[in-house]
Amino acid sequence: MADLELSCKYDREQAERYLRKHQAGFARRISNWRDMQVARKALLLADEPDSVLDLPCGAGRFWPLLAEQAGRKIIAADSSADMLMVAWNAQPLDVIKRVRLLYTSAFAIDLPDNAVDSIFSMRLLHHISDRTNRLALLKEFHRVTRDSLIISLWVDGNLKSLRRKRTEATRPRRAYQNRFVMPVREIEAEFAQAGFSVQQHIDHVPFLQMWRVYVLRKSP
């Protein structure tokens, strides 16, 4: 399972590049602004959880946003020690004082059952093509969260997914691919199978872009 987590392959130099990635150019800065807007709305829909597991936390891009609520307990987890260290050194001091680092796998989270009010998982699920692995991940999230899961992925039913499908059809088959578009019906059925119900979804740009953030609730 651990081999599926791309962040575990990041060394210090790659982690530093990842840190700069979302501020590289006007388009990425606009995309990052929208990411923050969507994430803030998702947290509001999840009733502003008092404790959040940010997994994978990457270079800490969302830490300042998560720290906007005073008193929120933030656990920042990743499968790359280098990524955790880059994030720790890059984020503001008043933010990192609020953060507990956790070096762990998303498939075997080193936390007890119902450890946090919410899990905040950005830009992981669209890397996982195998249904069995997705369900294993979602069930582990279900074990650790007490109430909600905020999770992003690529979905179909929009212009960019249609263009991607047409482009992929003309390319030679590649042995390795690390990003995947999920049919909405299929992924929502997997959410239900893992024990979650869909409260709401937020599209990055409706009908145009593939990015969607789901706010899920843990079913009784």
C-alpha cells in the first residue's frame, strides 16, 4: 500500500519544488486562491471541526487556513519526512505552534479510532486507480475520523474531463499513469461502501474543471 503514496518518494529537493509549485505563475496563484476558497467553504459545511487531520499535508499549504479557527487542533501527516520538514520550515511561526507533525501512511494511520473530528485530504485520491486500494484508504479514514471527511479528486461530467478522455484516446498506452478521473456514480458508491454519506460537493469551476471537493459524513 505504501508504494501508492507519491509523497513518500519526495526527497528534500523535490519537496522544496512542491512548496513553490502553487505560486509559480499567475494561473497557479489563481488556482491556489480558489483551492483556499473551496477548502474554507468545506470546513464551514463540516461545522468548523475542532480537530483536523491534514493528510497528506504536503508542504503545509493549507496550514494557515486550518489555523484560522482559534483553538483548532491540527495534526499534519505525510508519508515523506522531507516533506514534513520543508513544511515546518516554510510556514509562519504562529501557525506551526498549532501543528503536530505525524509521519505515517494514509493506509495505516498511526492514530486511534475516532481520533479527530475531521480528516482533510487534498490531492491524494486522484492518484489511486485501483478500487480495492481506494476502499482501503476510505475505510482507514472512516476509522480515524469521528464525524467528517473533506476530500478532493478529479471527476467526470465536465469539459476538461471530456478533453482529457479524447487526448488519452489518441496517446500510446503508458505503463505508468498517476492521475485518474473518477466517474461520479462510481466514487460516490465507494464512499457509501466505506461508511460515508455525501453531505455536499464543491466544484473548483463547475462544468469546466475536474477538481471536486466532497464533504462526507461518517454514517452511524
